[in-house]
Amino acid sequence: MTAEIAVREGPPPVLSLLGPVEVLRGDSRFSLGGPQVKRMIVALVEAGGKPLSHDRLKEWVWQGRPADGYPADALHGLASAVRKAFKDAGITAALGKEGLSYRLRIADEHVDVRLFREEVRQAVHLLATGEDTPAVRMLSQALARSKGEPLTGLDGRLMGRYREALSTEVTQARLVLAAARIKGGDHSEQIAPLKAVVEQDRNNVAAAWLLMHAYFRDHRWELAHRVLQGVPSAPEFLRDLERRMLKSDPDLYRPEAIDLPGTPAPPVTVTRADPPEPGAPQQPAAPGRRDTVTNNTYGDGAIHSYHADTINLGNRP
């Protein structure tokens, strides 16, 4: 059975995962129900339009407890609650049951993560072609979709893995924005957000690199030195940056000095937050989309999570 849900006129409602799981429509907020309904929605969205088995859904919904402890009827009731929640919020979607699986089809315009990724993709392309001002606007628009910790308040092993992946994406976008703004001369305003990233993750060498540049351009060399000292096993390029700062290398004030060493940057690889179940039949992968200018690889538009040890900070080819 598949239920179609009609959308109302006005601003499109957007399912928010980059913060509390709810629906946003302009300044209005719509609840989706209790934690189990929200977990089912998150699981179905993360599946990217592919069928999700009863057993896998039970792992998502009941926080990793034994899947056989919950009957299929419990999922049937939750599916009805999901359809009602979308209908009440005005979201166009189709939730269908296919054998022992459920599949959710929902337009990209109704999912904040999909909108976020497309805006970041466009911004990175603009940076690579030298259009920094519109890129900064696009990145700011994308990051405005982040409303705090992704999937706020939802626990469980799979939920935690997806939260970590989404948080990584948001952090990467923040670094791209910070790099673009430092290149444009706005270094002082980037110190606080970059410092927050470094304090949260001492191994984030991209954030450390940018923070050292921001401090140096703000004539606070001693703080740039402290950033390096706080990085465990600091890579050689960070140590080389310190040596250049000690010599007051004038080339460090050039916009291109902000780019991480190495061209092209390592690709951003697409991985599933929820890998296929063992023994599940393999489906042909949809062709990915590669931005050949930035060397970043994106998925087929589905809700997938991408990770990278480092990030392309807008390096010009």
C-alpha cells in the first residue's frame, strides 16, 4: 500500500534533520510525533528511496534492541503515524510497503540535508571558478539550515552513526566558508568559529590550518603557535606554516596561501551511514556525479553521508 500526501500552497515545508527532527515551514514548526515516529522517518530518509527491511527498521526505531522482539504490526502502526505526520505538515511524500520492506519517496525540496548538499555543491563550484561572493552567500544559506546538533534527542547506534556523518558534513561546509572569508580579508570574524571546531576535534588539521592563518593575519602570532602545539602528531605542512610565520613570509597574505597543500584535494567519498544488511542482494549503483573542477564526488541525490580526512577549501585548479 502506498499513500500519496498532497502539499499545500505557500512556502514548501522542509523536513529538518540538521537539528531537531521536525518540519519547518517559513517561521512555523510542526511536530512529527514521538521518538519512534521520528526514528522511522530518519531511517527511511537515510535509505535514500531504497526499500528498508522490517528488521533494519526495527533496529533504527527501537535503538538497536533485538529486532525479533517487536512485531510487524508495530511498524505498520508507525507507518500510519508517519503518513499522518507528513500530511498534517503539508509534505508531499509516498510511503509504501513492499513485501517485508518499506520505501519512502520524498522530493529533495522537502529534506533539509538534500537542500544543504546541493547548495554546498554549487558553492564549491563557484569558488573553483573564482566567484567567491556568490559562493559565500550560498554557503551561508546552506549553513543556516543547521539548527544545532543533527537528530537532536534521538539515540541509538545507527542514529549516532548518522548524526556523526551529518555533523562532519556541516563542519566541512563551515571550513569552506571560513576559508573563503579569510581569503576575502574577513579573518578576525573567523577566529571564534574555527577555534570552536579545533577545540572539539584536535585532529582536524584543516581547521587548525585555517585558524593559524586567521591568527597570523590578525597579528596574534603567539596564538597561532598554540594552535600548532595542540595538534597531536601535527603534519609537516603545519610545521612548515609555523616556520613561514616566524619569518613573517609576505606570501602568507596572498589569498592562495589559505589553500591546503596538495592539488587536487582528496575526493569527498560517498558512504552509507546505514550499510546494506549482510546477505542483502546488491542493487546496481546509480551513476554518481563528479564535479571535475573541485574533484569532489557526490552521490545520486539520495540521503548518503560523505566523509573526508581533509577538505577542498576552494583550491583553484
